[in-house]
Amino acid sequence: MSASVLYDAPGPKAILRNRIYAVVGTTVVLALIAISVLRLYDKGQLAPEMWDIFNYAGVRQGILDSLLATLKAFAIAAVLSLVLGVLLAVARLSEHKPIRWAATTFIELFRSIPLLITIYALWVGFLTNQSMWALALGLTIYNGCVQAEVLRAGINSVPKGQSEAAYALGMSKTQVMMTVLVPQGVRAMLPTIVSQLVVTLKDTSLGYIILYPELLQKARLLASNTLVDGDYPYVPVIFVFGSIYVALCLALSALATWIEKRGRRAKTGIPVASIEAAAVMPDVPDLPDAPIVK
């Protein structure tokens, strides 16, 4: 019986006890799900008429428009937050104290302020008629600060021998940072970076506060303004729009996994010829010896 590093392997009694707990826990969860489904069915939320609203072309077009609006804000915020994160991380690692202090103050300030307050302040104070940019810039500032700390941790995890070797080759500090440390730091922290991008995607739902027509705003309007048999279709709307959010996050995670696997398979340099290739190479005639100059 093998033992784990974190805990001892369970014995026969522990295995039986764990199985009983698993069966009881699964039964309780299934019972709660069944009770919830029955209550929703009794309230008419699972009736076919509630789901029929998604057959209308206007509703489908509204969902598509809100999806495109969400992706637009996310794309802008994702790109700008990564750029801002790199700049802040490099500035916080700078040897110049004023630059390092300014970057540290900026990061700690906007990480402490709730994201919703930042978005609302940008919308009310500067971008009243540009709700999309208020949302995108608010997401950029907050997530850029978080990405800066992630990248800083990745850069600090690179062995010091990498930078020392680069300096020995005559590279400047900027060249060492941008060509040696930052690429390796990004690769090391790629899962965390992607996780924060997923958070950025989900935080686009805060745009409903500033009346930006994203997915959550469309879901709220659809659920509160559509009356079916004297009731509002909250459950179908939540299920459909929640599924869209889940699909987007899974697609982003799958893309990150593909990039990581592709990076692991990438090979650089000149490949070494195999034995079979060397066997079929044509014979090269011997060259005459060079004369010896005394």
C-alpha cells in the first residue's frame, strides 16, 4: 500500500468510511437538486413556454449583440492590462527609487480600491458618454496591477544565472529584461495570467452598473421585461446566459492550454542528423592535405 507525501494511505476502515461519506454526500446533493427542480417546476419556470422566448429572432439578435459587446470590452481590457502589467512589473523592479516607488504606489492603490468604484468613477468623472471605455479602462487598471504582481513573481523566479550570463555577453539592462527575464517570467506564470484573464472576462458583467449593453445587462432587461403566463423567465435566462459565460471561460482556458503545450513542443536550433540520414549521405572525396608552411 503506497503512501502519499501529504498523508498516510488510508486503511480498510478508512476506505470504507470514505466510501460511506461519498455515498451519503452524493445522495444529499442529488436530493437537493431534485427538490430545487421540483420547486422550479411547480412555479412554472421549467415550462416550455418560458424557454420559447429564445426562439424569437429579436431575442437571439439581442443576445448576439450583447455577446459581441462583452467580447469587445474584454479584448480591449485584456490587451491593455497585459501591456500595463509588463510596464508596472518592469518599473517596480527598476533600480531607480522614484520609478519603483511610483509603480508600487499605483499598484497598491488600485488593488485596494474595489473594481466597481474604479469603473463608476471613470464613467461619472470622465467618460459619461463612453460606457464601453469606462468599463475597459477600469478593468485595465485593476487587472493590470494584478498582472504586474504576477509577472514580477515570474521574473523573480528566473535563476540569477540567466541575467548574469546575459550581462556577461554585454547586454544592457533593458535587453536583459525584455529578451531574457520577461519571456521566461511570462512562460512560468502563464497559468496564473490566464486565470486572471478569466477573471477579467467575468468582471465585464460589472458593466451593467454603468448601463453598458453587455451580457448581464441584456439578461437583466430580458428577465425583467418579458412576461410569460403572468411570470418572469428568470431561471431560463440565468441558465442560458450562465452557459454563455461558462463556454467563454472554458474556451479561454482551452486556448491557454493549447498555447502552453505548443510552447513545450517548440524546438529551436539546428536538428542533429540521424544515423539513417548520415548513411544515405553521398561520399565526400578526400581533400588533399594542405601544404605545411615553415
